[in-house]
Amino acid sequence: MESVLGMNHTVSVYIHIPLCIKKCAYCDFASYPGRLPQQDAYIDAVCREIRAQAAFFGRRRVATVFLGGGTPTLLTAEQLSRIMDALRECFDLLPDAEITMEGNPGTLSPDRLAAYRASGVNRLSLGVQSMDDGLLAAIGRIHTAEQAEEAVRMARGAGFDNLNLDLMYGLPGQTPAQWESTLRAAIALGPEHLSCYSLILEEGTLLHRQVEEGSCAPLPDEDALDEMDAITARLTAQAGYAQYEVSNYARPGRECRHNIVYWECLPYLGVGCAAHGDMDGRRYEHTVDFAQYLEDCDDAACLNSAEGNNTLEERMFERAMMGLRMVRGMDAARFERDFGRRAQDVWPRTMEKMTRMGLIDPQTADDAGVYNERIRLTPRGMQVMNGVLVEMMEEQEKGG
């Protein structure tokens, strides 16, 4: 896999900031309310880990950085500067590196945003989720629709010209009309990028328990979700956003370069409590125990994690699972180059069946069934992508 994971290839860096003011009802990410007094100690640990990773993997060229959470916009200007200084000390950030910071509209101020921009952050991803105050309260968000609008105005005033708004549909009690109202309001704010995610009810979350107990409004049914999908496709297209992944829409040239790294299964460093990385064919993950991370953050032993020994079959399936999320599909030529097998030889029955059913774009294959540079799902195929992947997995488990 040297073609994509060699030392000369650029890498990306994900930095996890697991601190938050309040745990949202739907959230199953590693995020910890009540740890704000330890925020400075955590930033120290992150900086130590950045130096340890550079010592382990070498000084790499970095094309994208993503600060996710939790709530990264709880960082002070000085704390963010320390992180960015450590990155620049240890790695070669490309002049046009995309540096994204996730933010909660309820934690922002003009001064803080201006400081983030001055530190080098050039893309802001705001967790708006809804423009309906009732729905925001129901899922435990700490901001209002008015604060979301004000956050966009403040971000523009601070010089951010690349904004993403995260939106969520399929919320308890949400109607298609409410989703359309939220999406219209978000589009009216003029962001360069929209992420429109259907709620996934994760076990162990407060919202999962509420749904099981019947203590919240019922979730929308399949017909309502289909209508919401249709609303998303119609309004984003009308507003000039192109869908480039299952849940992501962008104006020309404003696709999230960092997320494409994940979908293309390219190398990235994971920094912080609970972060994952994938470097040089080696996978690693950090402890989700906050206190333990503070102690072990600069221990490179985790970078030799046994999880790095993924089987070839697991890697091939992951490549398809992630690549088919994109509208442009999976890079078939790179698949063959990296794994020594063509995708249609790994999943012959599934790919023939799905092409015949109109779920795989027939234009990606010639009359002999030889696939061109990319294998992509049709719009209908993307709607039932999970079913396609299940069949691929089952065929692979049976030996192709």
C-alpha cells in the first residue's frame, strides 16, 4: 500500500477536544461535561502527544487539520495557539492547508472567532442541527436558532469565508415541514457547505432511552424520512449546492477536504483522548479514559497497536464502504493497485446483481463488465447503500 501511504504522501491530522458544557441527548461521541477545569492540562497533553507522534512517524507534510469534539470552541485563543504552534513545530503544514474547527453556536464571541482565524483556522463547522427552538431543546442543544444566525454573522465578521452548517433531521416529533423550514433558514445564511444527517439512534444515549421509554415524541416514520430526503435534494440543488457524499453538499470547490481523506481511506494522525489514526497501514486508537489519557498521552506504545493488523479482507471492505459513500464513487484503479485484486473479482455476484438492479451506475462498466476509474452507486443505490454493503460483506465472508 506504499502508493498511498508512503512517506512522501501528505497526511491529515484529527485533534479531538472532548470537553463540552452539556452532553446532547443523541451524542455517543467521547465527550465529557464537567471537565472544563482540566482544559488547560488537556491542551498540554495534546501538545505532548503531537510531539510524540512526530517523533514516531517523522515530520510529515500536512494537508488538512480538523479539530472536532466535544466542543472545540471552548478553547481559549491561547490554548488554540499552543496547539497550532506544536503542529507547525513538528509538521510541515502546507500553505493551503484546510484547517477546520467545529463549533457550538452557543459558545462563540466576535473576539474568540477573530482569534481562531488569526491562529490559522480557515474553515468553521457549526453544529446548528435545527432552526427550531423546540427541537433544539428536545435534543439537549445549548443554543437557539437566533444564536445560530448570530454565530454565522460573527464568523463572517471575523473573516471566515468557508462555513459549514451541520443539520440533523429525523428528530423526535419532527415533521417534513419543520425540516424544510430549517433547511431554508440555513440556506438563507449562505454557508459554503451543508451537512445534512439523518438521526442515528445510538444505544446508551439519553435519546435512545427516551425513545425506548416513550418519554419523548415519536420518531418520524419511513415515509416522512423519504419526504425529508426529497426536500433536501430539491432545496440544495435549487440553491446551487452539489451533493458529493451521502450527507454532504457544497458549493463548487468547497467540499470538505479533510472528510474526503476518510472516505478515500488516506492516511491521518489521530490526536487526543479517544482519537483514532491510520498511518502507514497501521491503525491505532487512544483510550477513552480522560484521566488515563492525561497520563499516557506521549506514550508511543499505542501507535504499535495490534489493531494495525487488519486483514486484507477487512481493508478491502472498508475501502468499498467508505468510497461508495461519495457520489463520485470508489477509485477502482487505486483499489487494484493497493490490493492486487479488482473490486469486481472480490464481489463478482454482488456487483453484477447491483448493476442489473440499477444500484451501481452501469456507465462505470463497459459491456464486458470491466469497471473504469471509479465505481459509483446510482442515486437510488445511495438511498439503499447499507443494503448493498451487507450483500458485499456476506459475499466476501463466503469467499467471493
